[in-house]
Amino acid sequence: MFRYEDLLKEVDLFCRHGVETGVVGESELKQRIPYIFVGKKNGSYMIVQGAMHAREHLTALLVVCLAKHLVKNGDMPMEGGIYFVPMTNPDGVRLCQEGVGFVSDKERKSNLLTINGGSDFTLWKANADGVDLNVNFDAHWGEGAQNGYYRSACNYVGKAPFSAAETRALKEFTERIKPCVTLSYHLKGEEIYWEFDQKGHRRFRDKRYAEAISRYTGYPLVTLTGSVGGYKDWCIERLKIPAYTVEVGKDSFNHPFPYSELNTILQQNLDLPRRLLNTVARDRQRLVGTGLAALYE
Ligand SMILES: [Zn+2]
């Protein structure tokens, strides 16, 4: 299992090898949410994030491995830089892997046990406040078919958009970085979500990149109805950039998802971040000075 402390060690290793690392922000329980930056500082950036859902912690290791692959192959052309955020939800991941033992606040601890209905948190998806981070973003917030309105292991939208420390941190980080594309790793199903009611040129553009992701990974594009308030949704609606959720891992496995599948998942995604960034960044550069340039601003 890949733990939060393993992530901190990995980040430290990147740092010692001269790779830029830093902090996106802090979780509800004041744990740092680290990032690893690989590539050039030329204004064309991508954010790749994982483990927004606690029980999907395998995606944190996946994102670390994708970053490592790029560092090891530093001679491959990159049209910009990638901010890898392996674990957006460190509190949730710890809860899922360790149970409530690490939570120091007694009241929070007992609330979590009540919400969860026991001490086994292995299927927990939310943060340490019972908020499902991927429905806490301001994009048709609270209007989803599966949305919940009280604290829970999953689906609770929170008191308001960005009420969770983790979503606020990722929002502010994203607004600061101004990425031209984002990629979110979730588990499971081997499928790609790319839509959030885009129209016209943007729809055409976003679908074209989605099809490229599909060709590379072998995962089909899927239309989700009634799903709102996610990071990808907010990126598409508010930032007007292409943004993708990639669900890795075969659906036939149950959670907790077996780590033995990591190699298969890695093979399907190994060079995806670089390829996607290059495609989007080259399109932007080509359109500079044309009427379509605004599409990429
Ligand atoms: Zn998920």
C-alpha cells in the first residue's frame, strides 16, 4: 500500500534529485498536499492529480510513477511543464489505510466512527470531514443525481462549494498555475469522462483530445449524466480549458483495489501526461495571433 508518509519520502527524493517540489495547500487536518513539477517554465502547464477519493490511493502511486518516468526520460521533448499532485486527499487516504487512530480531535474521531458505522474505513472516499471532494467544486454544485446532503463516506457535497480545505487548495493552486489542460486520475472502470456541456469550438476541441487519450490508453469515452461539482467539471465550466477524468483499473476488481494491477495501469498511461500537454500546447502556439487564440487563453 502507498501511504501518505511514503508520498512525503518520494517527494523528498525528487527534491534531492533537483526536481522542483512544493505544496498545493493544506488538508482539513493541516497535512501538506505536495506537488512535483517536471518540465519547462514557459507558461504552458498541465495539472495531473490523483487520490481525490480516499480509497483510490493507488492513483497516488500511479501519479508518482508518471512523474518519475518523465524525470528519468528528461531528454523527451516537452512543450511546457507538468504539476503532479499525487494525493489531493491525504486525510481521507490515511483514514482509509489507518482508521481513525491518527485523528487527534476526540469529537471528530467519534463523529467519523458514527458516520462510517464502524472502524473499518477501507471503502471510505471522502475527506476527514465526510465531504466528497469531487462534488465540492463550484460547477452546478449540489445538483447531481447522486449528491448527498449530510456527512458520509461518499457523495456529500459539503456545506457550500469549496467548503473543504482540499478543494479550496486545489482551486487556488489551479488559478495560480493557469494550466492549459488538467488530468484527474480515479479508480476504477477503464473509461474517460470529458464532457460538461461544452458548446461549439470548445466541445470539438475537448472531444478531439479525449479521443487521443482514448487511443493511447485503450479506454473508451463515456458520457456521464447527472454528475456535477467535480474538479474536471469546474475546469471545463469556469476555466474553459479541456479537462479529463481518467478512471483506471479494470471494473471486475473490487475495492480495496489490488496494487498488483499497477503495472498494467502504468503501461496504459505511462506517457499520457507528456503527450497530452504537448498536443494542447502546440495547438495553442499554432493559434497565437489568429481569431481562435482566445479558445486557449
Ligand atoms: Zn474517484
